[in-house]
Amino acid sequence: VTNVQTHKELIVKACDAGLHIFCEKPLSLDPEECKEIEKKVEENGNKIFTLGFMRRFDPSHAEAMKRIKAGEIGRPVLFKSTSEDGITVIDELLAKCKSGAFHPWFFEMGIHDCDLSRWFLESEPECVYATGGAYVREEFADYDDYDHGLALVTMENGTCATIHVGKAATCSHVEAEIIGTKGALRINAVPRRNRLQIYKDGYIAEEGIVDFLERWEDAFYLEMVNFIDCVLTGRKPEITVYDGTRSLEMAIMLQKA
């Protein structure tokens, strides 16, 4: 869970020590480095290695995949995602960007969407168009970053994905929709903090989730439960070192576009 630039060194040391490994995303920012990590993990025998793509363990995302596998929406053909941090943390994000602690948003936030699009659509990206800019804080552009980015992706199997990342929403807003040939599933269309509706001063309102950790608390917990279960039972994790490489390659495509 250290800075991404240290991941390779620590993974190599952990593999040499014959340890089980949980690594946060992104695996690396260099595809060649990812390949070197893959080799070390392969040499680590039956030891568990997995990555922190915790959205797969969010109960809503997990249920969506369960329903897809049951055939409820037919064949998934379009994955749509929005991943935005709230405007209240934009200055903090800019400061981290200036210090080198954060990287362009298609890497830092969007790599989750890259992983989910590959997961739900069961394919790799083939062609990408992307646009966006530093509209709210123009300084992001000095670091090849943006406060809003939008990508349209065609996958190798003919399916499509749209990925919107941002840093200036009214609250922490992460939404996904999977459209299939027989129906659709939508996750967190309204980022509700609870089930309370407020009727006051001519408005009907709901409180939104402000804090990132508040939204993903269950997902972080459940991904660690899964990792520990894999270690104890020898079960292979669904998320592998190769997902780290493929998702980074997709994020690079988005960033270049």
C-alpha cells in the first residue's frame, strides 16, 4: 500500500522471501515493469498474489456480476462509468499532484473503471477516443492532468465502454451501468448517504456521500477477507497480477488519447 514507484522493489523482495502478497493498484506505471513483476510472481510458486481493485468486492458490483452470470440482462454490450471525487477535496488533490503523490486521473481513479470494464465486458480495449480538460483548476494541465476526462472505448469483442473521471462533483460520486441485450443494471445512480429524504424550503433533497472511504468501507473490508481466505485455503484469487498489467495498459491508452 506504498507509493506506486516502490511496488516493484517491494514485490520482488516479498517474492524472494516466499510471501503471500496483496498490492494496491496501480501495479506500476510502466508496462515493462509490470512484465518483470509478472515473472517474479510466477516464480513465487503457489503463493497468493492479488491486487486492490476493491470495487469488484463492493456488494452492489458483486451482485451485478452475479446477475450477469445468471443471464438476467443477456450479453453485456456496454459498460458506462462515472468516477468523481467531490469538489471539497480538489485543492488537496492538486497539492498531491504537484508533489508527485498523485498521477493523472485516468491512472489514479480511472484504472478502477478500466478494471471493471474488462471484468464486466470480458474483453480487452482495442480503440480509444478521449477528451477533457482542466476546467475548474487550470493548474492540473501543468501536470498532464485534468479535472474532467471522458473516454469512449471499443473492446476487442465489439462491446463498448464509456469512462468519465472527475474531481469536481458535488459529492463523492461513483456510478456504473451495464447494458445488456435483455436489460440493464445500474449501480449507485444517486450517491445516497442514507435513505432519508429531506422536504424543506421548496426542495426535496437527499444527503450525498462526501468521503471516499465512507462509500467503499465494505469493499475494502471484503477484499481483505477474500485475500485472507485465499491465503488460508490456497484458493486462487480472481484478481491476478495480469489484471494489473492489462488495466495499466488500458489506462495508458486512455491517457494518450
